[in-house]
Amino acid sequence: MSDTIIDVRNVSKWYGAFRVLTDVNLTVQKGERIVICGPSGSGKSTLIRCFNRLEAHQQGDIVVNGIILHDKMREVGAVRKNVGMVFQHFNLFPHMTVLMNCMVGPMWIKGVSQAEARKTALQFLERVRIPEQANKYPVQLSGGQQQRVAIARSLCMQPAVMLFDEPTSALDPEMVSEVLETMTSLAREGMTMVCVTHEMAFARAVADRVIFMNAGQIVEQGKPEEFFKNPQHERTKLFLSQILKH
Amino acid sequence: MLYPDTVESDVLVHKPWFITGLFAVVFAVFLAFDLTGTSLGDLMRPVIGDPAESGVYGRFAITFVIAVTLCLNIVLIGFAPLKVQVAVVWSELLLLFLAFFTTFNLSLPFMAEKLPFLITQGLFTTIYVSAISIVIASAIAILGAVAKLSTNGFAYAIASFYTSFFRGLPLLMQVYLIYLGLPQIGFVIDAVPAGILALSLCYGAYMTEIFRSGIQSIDRGQWEASRSIGFGFGVTMRKIILPQALPVIIPPTGNQFISMLKDSSLVSVIGVWELMFLARTLGQKSFQHMEMLISAAMLYWIVSIGLELIQSRIERHYARSKVR
């Protein structure tokens, strides 16, 4: 199973006495696009933040790209440089230009030369369609543009998998589509993606598998057509009826 | 700059009610003091005759002149553009202070004679002691701030004991403890290193807290983004967090530098020939205390202004990324 990029086995996590994740099992294959949805507080963000160990899990195993994540790990850097992450609030580095935001990762981690990092950065900025903003600072950009820079920044590290943590939740409706378009084209090019999102149209169009989480558990998963057409569980039906009502 | 509201408002100092009000207040305040005996009374001699015998009329006239001058001044300055206003007000205040100093009848030749030594020995010592202390204090502050924020109990305990101790003891006491206390355990230390050590430790403690608050002011998302790219703690701190914390840290740190410059006079108690020490001793022989003390004060001020300029330049440098 060398094609498995993320393997989650019986993972549980607690915040103090509160159990956020309960026996989660999940495998992500190379090239797979997965959308995780669920009500707020269901642990979906927490789950994907465990994949690059921004959060620690207490029970079970998570294997990312062949490396087991655990407490005393030295290889956490090796995992993180192969796992790109896009955040809800972009988290661009405000004191650097857009171009520098994209260059620092390759330069400081992979030891790539400045000229080469610049080339890669411009190439990916081109791909998210904002090369002309390269020398601006993040505050000068719109939300949608900032999020696309954040995607480019992650792509510059040439990760094996991209994690999206509600990438469009903080955006205006008009800007949502530009970010979703970028994500869709990324998916078409074969990038392995795990997205926490409420954009059901995106899930329908792009996802290979939709996962529904509730109260720290994976309640249901399936191909998007089946998932949306006949959800099996009551909780899923309720969630979908709420979210698709509008 | 404060948040500039876009609603145009009239110039406050040109409103009749403001000027009248100001005039009334100034008039009332100065009328409360009898200024006939001061040098202002002397200046008004052509109008009020002998100040001592001018009585209520003299008092009234002096107050009137003060109030009119002040109000006229304010109204006129109100017409000027911002930069001119700043320059004019600065020079006026400076002139007032110079006028104040001239009343001491200072002996300028004496000052001119002693000034070179005051600068080459006193000011030079003050500056190099402060400069070295500032560098060491900043280094201590970064370490201390990281230790205070760490989850390592040992590091936290040392850092919090350190800040508590050195912020809690008077600086003078610290100077004595280091200069006189260390030899007790067999470690004899010279006066200058002892002074530098005391200043560094004391200001390092204050600056630890400044740096800690600066680091804490940075959004958690910045740490997450940096760590998720794969940067280690050191790179994240040096390249992501500290550069963003600096704009928050710099104004209070500038305060500390200026304050240290003057507190360095405390090391004179252990016989370091810095500016304040020389100012006191040089004037003693001929009882010309004021000359030397005022010279020293001016030198302190000039260096402080230098530090202020450096501070504002650094602040401008870091404001780049905030321009929309």
C-alpha cells in the first residue's frame, strides 16, 4: 500500500476531559480528493490539524507519507514539508511581500537558491492567477487574493498532499468562487487534497469521497453522488437538509 | 497618527468661543499669582513703572500682556501648516527654557572650558556603558521572554525569579550588590564591568516583559502557518514572530534605552567617571554647580534626542508592510 498518503487508525483525542475525536479511521490514497463536512464542533478541523501535527492525538496511529506521528518525533519537519496547509484566516506573513511569502519555505527548508525560489514562486503565483501582485504586501490584497497566495505558498513546497481548513469560510461570496476555482483546477491536475468545507457544490464537482463527521466520529462516507442522493444516517440527512436548503 | 476622521472640522483655535475661553482661563490663572516681583515685572517697567509699587495695576497689566501674547500666538500658529506649527512651537518652548537658564547667570567661559573634558571623559563613558548594557539587556530580554513563555518549568522559574528580583530591587542596590557583594564570594570585579552588569541585568528584566508582551501579541495563526510549512522553533521565532513583534516592542524599548542612559549615572556611586559624576565634581571646586549640571543635562538631552530619532526611523522602517 505504498499509494496511501494518510492512514488514520483508531485515533482519539481529548481536550482535557472532552473527547473531540473518537476512534476515527480514514485512509487517503495518492491523488484522492476528500471533502470532510459536518456541523461545527464535530472535530473536522481538529482531525486534519492532526495530519501535520498542529494538534497531537492521544490514541491510535496516524501515518503520513510513511512516517508515524507520535510524541517525541524529530521527523515532524519531514512530514510538514510534504503536507501543505491552507487556513481559514489565510495566515500569510504580513511583514513579507507576497513573493517572499512564497519564497521563504523553499529557501529556508529545502535550501533552494534565491533565484530558483523566486522562479518557483512566480510560477505558482501565475497558476493561482495573481502574478501581478507579487511585490505587494498581504494587507493590500483582497481576501480571495490572500487565500490564493496562501495556496501558492503551500504549493511552492511541492507537497504530496494539501490540507484545506475551511478555506472559504472567511470570504465574501464573490471571492469564494475565485478560491474554489483555484482549488478545482488544482484537483483536476491530480493533487491529493483533504478539504474541510461547507461548499457542497465543490464537493459534488470535485470530491472522490465525502466524509460526514458528527461529535468526533465519522458517521458516514461515500461517493458524492450517493452521499447527496441518499444519505444513510438521520444526522446526515438533517445536516444536508439544513445546508442545502438555501 | 490617530485615526483621521474624514469629516472636515474647523480649526479649533480659530473659534471665537475657544479663544475667549482660553483668554479667560489664562487671565484668571496668571492673575492668581503676583508676578510683579519676577523678571517679567522688570520687562514691563516702561509701562507700569517700578514693579514693586505698581500694585493691582501692574499685576493686571502683566497678566493681560501674557494672555494676549499667548492667545495671539496660538491663533497665528493655527494658520500654519503642520510642519511649520511643530517647528515654531518647538523653538518657542526651547527659547523659554533658554530664557529660564539665563536667569542663573551662568558663566559661559567656565562651561566652555570644562565642556571638552565633560564630553570626552563623561559623555563618552556614559554612552559606552549604556550601549554595551543595552546590547546585553536586549539579548537577556529575548532569552527571558522565550523562557517565560516556555512550558519548561525550570526555564520559567528562573526567568520569573529573575524578572521579579531585578525589577523589585532598587537599581542602586543592585549596583552595590554586584560591586561589593561579588568580592565576598571571591570574585573581584572592576567598577565599569560591575556597572554594566548591573544595568544589563536590571534593564534586561524590564525588557523581558516588553519582549514577552510583544511576542504574545502575535496571532497564533502565524505560529501555525510557520510550523505547518515546516519551520522549526528558531526560524519561526527569528524570521516570523520577532519581525512582527518588533513594531510593538520598539516604542517601549526606546523608552528603556533613554531611561537607561540616565540611570547609568547611578554607577557613579562606585566611582565610574561618567557624565553625572564629572558634572558634580568639576563644578565643586569653584562652586559653579549649576554650570556643570546644566551642561550635563543638555548633553543627556541631546543624546536622548538622537535615540528618539533612531527610534522613529526604525518605526518608519517597520510601517512599510502596513501601508494599504
